[in-house]
Amino acid sequence: MGIDPPHFVACHECDLLLKEIPLLPGGVAVCCCCGASLYRNTPDSLQRTMAFTLTAVILYVIANVYPILGIEIQGIRNATNLIGAVRSLWDQGMHLISVLVGLTTVLIPALQLATMVYLILPLLMKRKPPGIALIMRVLNVIKPWGMVEVFMLGVLVSLVKLKDSSIIIPGVALWSFGGLTILLAAVATSFNPRDIWEHLDEQSESGEDRCAE
Amino acid sequence: MRRVIRRRVGPIASELGLHSCHTCGLVSDAADGGHSHVQRCPRCESRLHDRTPNSVAHCWALIISAYIIYIPANLLPIMETGSFMDYRKDTIMSGVIHLWHTGSWGIATIVFVASIMVPLFKLIALTLLLLSVQRRSIWWPMQRARLYRLVELVGRWSMLDIYVVTLLAALVQISSLATVRAGNGAIAFGAVVVLTMFASMKFDPRLIWDPLRKESDHDYYAATD
Ligand SMILES: [Zn+2]
Ligand SMILES: [Zn+2]
């Protein structure tokens, strides 16, 4: 019998079984028992997500190559970019913290952007990239650990802490981090996992692209 | 005089032998792959579980570890600042107080909320949720569900101080004039953030609602004719 009731959803927070209803563009379905949001209708989700992701990739590169902040104390200057900050923490013997910072601000955002491109670009060209399920699972696991927006706030707090003792030279990466924060939020709101699964269902139903098992 | 207990209207997926996939959301028949012990989603092949396995026990273990590490995280210095003038060690709290005294009230408040209030709130909220779930409480399910959502939402912001220390330690390295080093408190503090994040991921919010269906059995069978 395969998939039993095809048009039901179970609330992920209270397990109430609900009948799926069509939504207007931009609409959100909410569980009537606990109020959790169940699914969304995001028009042109793939196109929008792709546009945001590609812009975010550019800003990500700038944000990681150029210095975020520089300071000047009595004529002596020092500047750092994010990777430099992670490395200097490592050199100070703070390996665990260095790894934590590197993961949450450098590696995981990169992985998020890369998997987005890998998933969405082929789907836009009506192809099915291999390993969708695995990629989606990875995205689910790493999602809470990308913390660019928290890092951005950290930069602002650092600015305030430094402002009395030194002259601050804002770097190019400071602005690109600001942009990256906004774009990653845009990617998160425009990306709709349901679209990916629906594409997958459509394509396997039409018989093409079915992987041999 | 009138106590309103929210009742659940409608069928519960797991009672009908249906499991929803936590990766793709597909609702499938649990008996379908019944021959093997591990059931997998027919669409994405994720493992299917009725409820997150050992959610409560794992969550407790993580919370208790976080409580223990919370003490050194607040007592040990997270940042050591040295210059030829003076040398100071800052714990999280003394850092906040220092910011306050230098007149940066807004930022002091932000750091206080993110580094002190949020971790404490998460620990207490998760403890309450775990206790209520273990006692199969039917009290205020909606409020507890909202509390859980809030825990999930704010948890990540505690990383703030870690990033501040990272940036300052990398920037303020100007030979003898001024140096900043990360202290051991940062390791403990980072551990608290990570442990509480894992704990809130491990908690299964459906456990909040499960005891309610016993109360309302009659109601919803009547409602689903
Ligand atoms: Zn619900
Ligand atoms: Zn699935």
C-alpha cells in the first residue's frame, strides 16, 4: 500500500494528525492544537532561494578574506579577519573554543551555502541531484549551528569595548558580514523544504530519474 | 472556579500507528516496514521514531552536566586583559559590570541578557519541562509548548561572549602595550552553550501533549466519527 494517507500531516510538536490544506501564496499552516507552524507556501521558493544564496556566497567570500576590524593604539596597528581570529585563538592554546568558533561562523555557513547550491541549481534545471535525502538531513542537523547573526552582534559588542582604548578601523568584511547576516535570514525564510520533497515526488512518479535500488 | 484544560481535538498520529518523518515530514504507516526493527521513511529513508528515543534521559544528562559546568563558567575568568598600566581578569559578570561603569548601558544589558539570563533561563526552563513531562502533567500544555519554542529561539545567542573574546583576543595583540587572552572560563562557558543546545534539541515537545490524550479520549473519538 506504500504511503498510507498521502495528504495528511502530523504536527511535529504535538503529533496531531491533520488534513493538509492548500495555502495562499505567503500563507502558513498552523497546528490548531499547539500553534506550531506546520508548512508554508512560499511562491517561487527555488528561484528566490537561489538568488539569495548566490549573493550570500559572494558576501561570504568577501567577509572571510578581508579584515573585519582593525585597531590602532599609539600608532601601532593590528587588524584581523575571521579566520585569523580563529587561528590566533588556536595559537593561544584555546583549541576547543577555536574549533567552536570556526565551526559556527566559518565552516557551517559555508556548508549551508554549498548544499543549497548543490540542491537547488539542478532542480531549477529540472534535474534531480543525487543524495537529496542525505543533504536534507545534513541541512537539518547543521541548521541550529550556523551563528553568523550572533557573531555579527559580537562584532558590535567588541566595537563598543574597544572604542575607549583605541582607534577603530572598520574593515570591508564588517559590512559584508552585515549583508551576509541579512541574506542568510532571507535564504532561511525563502527556502521551503516541502518544495524539494514535492519535486522529488513528482519526478519519481513520472518515472524518469528513478535511481536503481 | 472554572478550570479550562485544553483538550485535544482530533486523532494523534502515533495512536493510529502513523509516524511522521522528522526530515521530510511524510506521514507513513508504521507497520509498513514491520519486519525489521529499524523503520525508515519511504520517501527519504530517515529513521522513523514514535518519539525521540530516550529523550528525557538524554536531556537530563545534558542538563545536569550543563548545571555543573555553569559554575566554573561563571567563576573563572573568560578574558585576561594586560597592558603596561594594569592587568585585569574578567569573568562574565565582571565584564558586564565593567561595561556598565564605562557608560555602555545598552551593550551591557545585551551582554547581560545573552550571557547570564539566557543560559540560566534555558537551564531552568528545560528542568521544568522535563519534570512536568516525567510527571505526565496536563497543566498548561500551551504555555509549556511556548516555553519550549522560546528556549529553542534564544539558545544560540549565548554564544555572544565567546565571539567577543575571540575578536578581542585576536585584535588586541599589540606587543607590550595591550594584550587580551581568552581565559579558561570561556571553555566552560562554550561547553554550557553547546550542552544546553543539544539538550533542547533532544527534548521531544510531543511529550508535553501525550498525557493529554488520555484525558480526552472520549472527546476525540466522539469528534472523529
Ligand atoms: Zn501541534
Ligand atoms: Zn522522510
